[in-house]
Amino acid sequence: MKNFYRCLIITVVAVGTYIFGAFGAAVACMSSDTAKTTPLPVLMYHNITKKAALRSKYAVTAAEFESDLQYLQKNGYTSISVQQLTDYAYNGTPLPDRPVIITFDDGFESFYAYAYPLLEKYDCKAVVNVVGAYAKKYTELERQGNPDCHNLDYSYLNFDEIKKLADSGIAEIGCHTYDMHTLKGRRGCGKTSGESEEAYEKALSADIAAFRQASADCLDGDSLIFAYPYGIYSPQTPDILRKNGFIAVFDCTEKINRISRGDISYLFHLHRYNRPGGVSSESFFAKMN
């Protein structure tokens, strides 16, 4: 009888050890998978020009942009949309091996004329972060027949063009505020001196509502992507954006993003590298290696 109980105890201990060992291994695998991070560079462009003399910190030539797309293709990068990124973060939907996000701030019309055809040529995607007040102004100029409304040195997208881009499957439209793209008075999405948190939230939420109202006819639903003008914001800004339904937010910090399945925290702090003109693709991308 003693031998029977001794054998029974040994068997129970062995089975328990196996079960808990298998469970621990499964947990370890899950933790390891969650801990794995993928580098995600995000590129930030502004204006595009055909005139080399107009290159600047915020303007590249169409040839430079095409060179960048060729560099990405040659080095195995695949541009992804914000929708793909959020599907990965929330649902674990796989991403390509070397993902990259291409963004354009301010909503210059040169995107429609020069960047959009190149994105289509190289099978790439991009996010266009539009300033609502600029789009409204150039929509009105278009209706008035103003000849300056399509000067690609400085003109902005009108709502008809934004709708075509949104429907293309190539461009996602982001909110670059309705009318906070300024450094006078309020600086970007920052709080003004002495402004209460309540007043600040009310002002930012009202600006977002104005953007969504102005763009309602050209977008299929509200834009859920936000980009800070000048990269300026306040500590409470991310929470206000969440309350207003945004799912991804771009800043201007030049840093590689480290992304992983199940971690959504980085979606509200997507860092970007500004692309200046007059720099080779190799030199620009070397900053990210």
C-alpha cells in the first residue's frame, strides 16, 4: 500500500510539473511575442516643387521625392497606411517586414500635382494632414475663378481635390487642425498663457469640430488621424484627442518608432523625420539607421 501511494504521489508531481511547465512555456512565448518590437520610420514632407531654387527645409523637388521612393523600394521598405498600423496594434494583423509611413503636412496642392502620381507609380501610400481653414479658403477661391488658386508654389488643396484623394485608396486624410496652424497668439496646439484646462479643452474640441464640419462632404466619416502643427501640444492634448475619437497622432520628434502587437500607447506619439530639400536620399535615410 505504501508503494502504491508513493507511486501515486510521484505520478501527480510529474503530471503537475509537466502542466505547469507547459503553461510557463506558453506564457513565456506570449511574453516574448509581445516584447518583440518592429522599427517604424515615419517620413514628414510638406511642399513639393519642380523648381530647384524653391527647395528649403520644408520643400523638396519632385525628383528628390521620387528618389526617396526608389530608395525605399530598393531597400525593401513597404509603405503602410495608418489603418494597417492600427489593425496591427489592436488585432495583431501582420505588417510587411520593413514598414514605413509617408506623411505630408499642411495640405499643399503640390501633393496632388506631383506626389500623388509618383505614389501611384511606385505603389505607395501616404497620409495628407490638411489644415481645414486653408482648404476652405482655396475651395472658395476656386469657385470664384481666382487665377492664383492653383499656383503650385504656394496653393493648398481644395475640398474637391481632397475628396478625390480620400477616395483613391492611396491617401488617408488627417486633421492638421482647422485653424491652429499658427505661431501667433496660440502656438500650434499648445495652451495660451493663463488658459485653464477646461478652456483649453473647449477651444481644441471646437477647432476639431470645425474641421470635421468643413470636411464632412469630402470625407467618408470623420478623420481619425491628427498631426500637431509645429509639433506643439500640451500634456493634456492626447487625452482630448482620444475623447474626440482620434486613433493615431503624429508629432515632430525625429525618432524611430518601436511598435509591437497589443501595445497601442505609441499610436498617440508617432515620431517623424522632416525631409528637407537639397539633401540626397542616402543622406536623409542615414539618420534613421
